[in-house]
Amino acid sequence: MFPKEIEVILARHLASCLAMPILIVDPTGDLVFYNEPAEAILGRRFEETGAMTMSEWAATFTAKDEAGAPVPPEARAIAIAVAQRQPVHRNYWIRGADGVLRHIEVTAFPLIGQADRFLGAVAIFWEAAG
């Protein structure tokens, strides 16, 4: 079920209105939402996947570094933003649920609510040029 914090609800609404692919996770790194532009890169509609634990989404959307080595879930930008509560930028290759390998750039940042409440993280990502 989607978190009830107003800041997360507003982040989801904002993501729904933007053309940039956006993914939102909760404070444990579990996936709570990704928008329609993200569906094209991730290879599956959010309505089909729904919310997923970190291990589930990491297995569904596998990642590799430039050398082809697997990127573990905890080394992905969104997980670093959750664990370290600071912004991070990374690039790697992901294989979406559709089986297509895509080179992406990701900028992730923690979602901090009023009264300094940690609510999770947001990732904005796009296919890398070239």
C-alpha cells in the first residue's frame, strides 16, 4: 500500500505530471511508485508490478556496470540515497522487465519531510546518450 505521508503523496502526484522517468521508494528502499515515462525504460507498467520490496525490484530490473559486472541493489543510486540520506548520481546498464538492456543515468535524492522526517528517496533517470 502507498504511504500516507502528504509529502510522498505530493511527490507521486508531481511524478505523475512530469515527462521525466521518476521512481519513488520508501525509507527501507521498497518501491512504492514509478511514473509512465519510467515504464518505457523499466519495461513494465506500474499497474502490472505494483509496489515491490527492494529485492523484488532489484531482481526485476537487473543492473550492470560499464564492465558488465552486476550492480548489487545496495550500490544503486536510489539505495545509496536511502542509506546515506544524500543525493547521488550514477550510470549503469539495466535490463528492464521486457528483457531490453538500456544504458541509463540516475540522479537520486532523499525525500525529507517536515520536521526532518525521512520518507524515502526519489530517482530521476534517463537513457544515456550514445
